[in-house]
Amino acid sequence: MNLQGNTIFITGGGSGIGRGLAEALHKLGNQVIISGRRKGHLEAVIKANPGMKSVELDVNDPASVDAVAKRLIADYPSLNVLINNAGIMQLDNAAGVIDDALLVSTLTTNLMGPIRMTSALIEHLKAQKSAYVINTSSVLGFVPLAIAAVYSSTKAALHSYSLSQRYLLKDTSVKVLEIAPPWVQTDLLNSNDEPRAMPLAAFIEETIKVLGSDADEVLVEVAKPLRNNAGPAEHAFVTQFNDMMTGAPAH
């Protein structure tokens, strides 16, 4: 991915990984627009990064997604990168009763949010000379954390959806990338001071370097052992499988 000269929209950009990516990409000379539900967090990021823009967005609300997408297309016609980063993580008990509110909010934010946001912007992105949809999943999508089974399942589903998107968009100007973070020091599960988690600054620095390559999956080194548990040849297999099912020519 070319790391300069883009117009980038990032959901969940008010804190954590979203803010880290936004600030790093902003410093590289991109026009960055961040979004989130917490106006105060957005204002703090914008104040600290002159030239960055923000828009309030609730990815759980289809009307909010549609309204923001229309506003982005009107205000930033050169928009060519969507980073679906907004997410929530809560502990649950797959061996017991699952709280329905936790289930609905996690599925809606982590899976339906990226699907809705991409759907609202995809035709605009396909009209750009070069565009990217970047989905933030997790290594827990490959090796689930049992005490956060719902969260892990949404990330596995987002990985699967990304594979389908990548296949279906392979002959367009839109490339689909997936960032699969390890445990990072962020607000998720109050992990800011967790010594076992990767420092946010180190994660962002390494992630930006990988983003600048031609990798479909953006993985820091510490994430690779968990990712590789699922098999590094997965992409080729998925393409072969879909070609077989649709009767498309072999690649």
C-alpha cells in the first residue's frame, strides 16, 4: 500500500489502535478523518493533530452509517481508504448463560458495523484509481480466547468476510487488507498497563511498516505464531475453492 497521498476514513479513531493508526498515517501526509461515538475523544485527537478531521458515527446505527457515508463522499470525494477499526471486547461464558445485550452489542459493533460501513462506501471506493478496505480483526479470530468467545467469534467472522471481499474485488481497483493485532496495550479489557500486552507505540510502528508492503494480512511478528496455526496457505486455498464453485478460470 502506498502510505502517502491518501484520503483515509477510520472508524473507532478516538482511542487505542484507531488513534494510533490515525496519527501515524496523518504524519505521513495523508488526509485522515476519524470517527467514533465519543465526541470528547474525537476532539482531543483533532486538537493534538492539526489538519486531521472527525465525524461522529455510531456503527451500530444503520441510519448513522448511511448519513456519514453520504457526508464523506460529498466532503471528501478523493476518499480511497476505509479502515474498519471500531470494536468492543467483553468477557463472557460460553459454558453458561450469555447476556443477550453483550451478544447483540458485540456482534453489531464488531461484525455488522464493518459490513455496513463497507457496503455504504464500496461503490465510491470502486470508482477510485486505487482504493483499500482495511478490516481490523484479531489473532483471536484464529485462536479464540475462551473467556471472550463472542468477541473471538466476531473476529473469526470478520476474517472470513474479508476473504470473501478480497476474492470478489480481485478484479477491481479495491484491495482488501486485514490487520490482525495481538494483545496490545489499549483500553480493551483495561489493558493499558498490562505487561503481557504489546506496547501500542511499538505495535503501530511495526504495523505501518507492514502496511507499506504488498501483504494482504498485516501482522506484527508476535502475532504470526497464532495466525499460522490456521495455515499460511489459506488465501490460495480460498481462491481455488471459489474458482471451482463459480466456474471461474484458474489463477
